[in-house]
Amino acid sequence: MTDPIAFDDFLKVDIRAGTIVAAEPFPEARKAAFKVTIDFGGEIGIKKSSAQITKHYAPEALVGKQVIAVVNFPPRQIGPFMSQVLTLGVPDETGEVVLLHPSLAVPNGGRMF
């Protein structure tokens, strides 16, 4: 467990729901990953993310899937690709990432609270 934080610190992290509109292999990444394009709706728009989710997901199966991501971290250069959001997941028993997603459909851009 990490050190406790104030609730106001948690509120600074902007975590939103979005729908994957495109996914493709990212062979230039050091660790196996996909380039994912996510629609967060009108306020945030379309953003790109590098996601190390190749064990449990195929690019074609990701399109249309809703995911949860942090949208207010600074963009991060990953090889030749600029990742604009951090797509969230948790490791399974072998350390492979399993995506976090809403259990029911929600509007794109919906903020977690």
C-alpha cells in the first residue's frame, strides 16, 4: 500500500470513460503494445494511447469497447508514438494487463468520481 493522500489530491486526477475507435499493433514499442485511439466525447475529443494489453486482447476486438483512462497527465513519448492518455488496467495473476471498463455503457467523457 502507498502513503495516504488527501481527497483533494485524488480529485486532481481526471479519470474518464471513452470508447476505442481504432487499435493497431505497435511493433516499435519495447514491450508488446497496441496503439489505441479513444473517443472521449466533445469536451476532450479523440486521444491516443499506447497500451500493453496484447496478451488478453486483439486489436479488432478492442474497437467499440469502453475503457477508463487518465486524461490530464502530460503526453508521453513512447518510441515514435505520442501517448496522450493513460489507459487503466490491473495485472492478472501472471502480470498481464486487464483493462478497466464500465460494467454498463456510459457517455464518452463521463468522469469517474
